[in-house]
Amino acid sequence: MLTLPDLRGRRILVTGATNGIGLEASVALAAAGAELIMVGRDAQRTEAARLLVQERSKAEVVAMLCDFASQASIRAFAADFCQRYDRLHVLVNNAGTVNAERKVTEDGIEATFAVNHLGYFLLTQLLLERVKAGAPARIVNVSSTGHYGATLEFDDLG
């Protein structure tokens, strides 16, 4: 297991926290004493992940919901977060998706681009004052090597 410094008193938000890197990072951060907020898009999966993180880390953890394919959901999540919390010490933008076939969000944006790029940008902008209030603070954007096998049509980003 990764050894982290004592994170007591540090509020950390992890998106895409229901599996993979987000789930394992949540366990390590909570075990190091962080006040952890896990974010997922599906209520049942998010709650199951929260319980798993609590069991493995022996720490209390908060779960919140947000669908990064929906700008309305991101805005609602950010408003709820800002109403609950006055500061954020670390924002871990980890939520991501890959679609084998073209999929368009309710906002009319190609889903992979909406979630993996625009979602992070919008959430970060909406929470930026809370991050500044948590200074010294950090924003961490997680990525993968999936882009090595991808192409991009600059004349048709949709």
C-alpha cells in the first residue's frame, strides 16, 4: 500500500471514485486521515464503493453524486458542494470514459470529450474559489495512455 503523509484536516474530493484508480486512491487517502469526498455517477455503485473504502481505510467517508456527461449535473454538484463546504484542499479529477461508438450527451457534445475534458474544466472552474480557500491546495488531473491508440479529427471535434 502507498504510504502517504498524515492528511488529517485536509479535505480531498475524488471524482470517478467507484473503481480503478479512483477507488484505490480513495482508500489510501482516507487511510491517511483525509476528510474524503468520493464522487460517482450511480447511487448504488457509489454507496457500495463508499462502504468498501470505509471498511478498508477504517475512516468515515462522504459520497456524492455527479454525472460528468451532464453539465447540469456538474453545476448542481458544485452548488451542493459549495453549500456544504467552505474549502477544498485537493481536487482529484479522475472520472473518465471511453466509448467504442459515438455517443452524444444531453448537451449535444461527444461523450468522451464531454466527460474527460469539458467535465474536468467545468468542475474545476466552479470549485476554484473553494480550492483557493484551501491553500496550499492542489488540483490533480488523472489521465491514461488510452490516447496513444486514438485519433482526433480537428475539423470535426464532435
